[in-house]
Amino acid sequence: MIDDLILDMDERLPLRDVVYNTLRNAILRGELLPGERLMEMHLANKLGVSRTPIREAIKLLEDEGLAVTVPRKGAQVAKMTEKDLQDVLEIRNALDELAVSMACARKKPEQLQTLKEALESFEFATKSKDPRKIAEEDEKFHNVIYEMADNPKLTRVVVDLREQMYRYRYEYVKDNETYEKLIQEHKEMIAGLENNDVEHLKEIMHTHLSNQVEAVREVIKEQE
């Protein structure tokens, strides 16, 4: 609930970004629920800031798909829908297939080592049971694969899509029963890259995403 919010101060960041991070984290952690209104004046009073950074932060949340403005009601936390989930993951699936094809052809030996280190960091993060940390390390692992593809324009598209994916990834990694499955899938990705097995990589990447779709779909149904 908004009344429980505390500003996550960071002196290195502009106030708009501090407010944005505070609201974003609250949404991802489920402290601000789908459909909950984001009233500028209420938020400004609660967080001790003016309405301007609140308004700017809400716009960023809307761009990310975490908030939506409803006519005659104003801004509110966006609800996750199966259609949104499917749309995002269809695009991600196509991008992943393209990325692994390029990565097999262009990867460097040191990047494979970086990927193995990223897997170790991910495994370590799963022991923390901290969904935010786990999601971040999972993201870093996949970033290495995109770096292997050596296509800045592809990376830029992925970055634009990443924020829309984050909410779904966060929901998926809340379930600690998925960790071993994720670790095994990551290991198979590394093996596929080492063996230049593009078709197997495409299959693993598709399975990786499909598992997320099914898990998050159940979360969405529970929230309806």
C-alpha cells in the first residue's frame, strides 16, 4: 500500500529516478498491487517530494508497462494480462533465436568464460532467495549471450524490451522450486554454445521462455 512506502534514497541519482526506483520496486515486490491508484498528491505527501518527480516517475512506469492511465481515474498500477505476457515473450523468443545463431558464429573464448562466471553468480544468488537479486543475475547471464552476438542494434532492441520482461521474470523467480530448472537450462545453453549447436540452443531458449510463460500465467490467474 502507498501508506507503507518509504523513499529509497540514493544521493547519486536525480530525485525523479529515486522516486521511480521506489515505486518500481514496490510494484515488483507486490507492495503496490495491480489496480492500485497512483495519486500524485498522495504520493508526494507520503514521500516528501513535489508532484513533478512523481509525475515524471509515473511516466517512466507507464513506458515500462508497470503503470497505466485510466480515463477519469488517473494513473494506477498496471495489471498483468496473459495477452501482454504472450506478446512480450513471442518477441523475446524470436530475438533469442537470432542471438544464439549469431553468438555461435561470433563468440570469443573469453566470453564463454564470462558466461560460466555469470552462471556461478546466478547459482549463488538463488541461495539468497531474494527474487530481485536472482532476476538481476539471470538478466546478466543472458546479457553475455547477447554480447556474444556482437550486434549493437540487436542489443538495443533487447534493452528496450527488457524492462517489460522484468516484471514477469521477477514473478517467475519468486518460486524457489524453479531454481534448479533454471540452473540446468543455463548449463545447457553454455554447452550448446561450446558445441556450436544452434538448433539445440534454440530449443533450450524456447523451453526456458515457455516455462516462464506457464508459471506466470498461473500467477495472473490467481490475481484475477
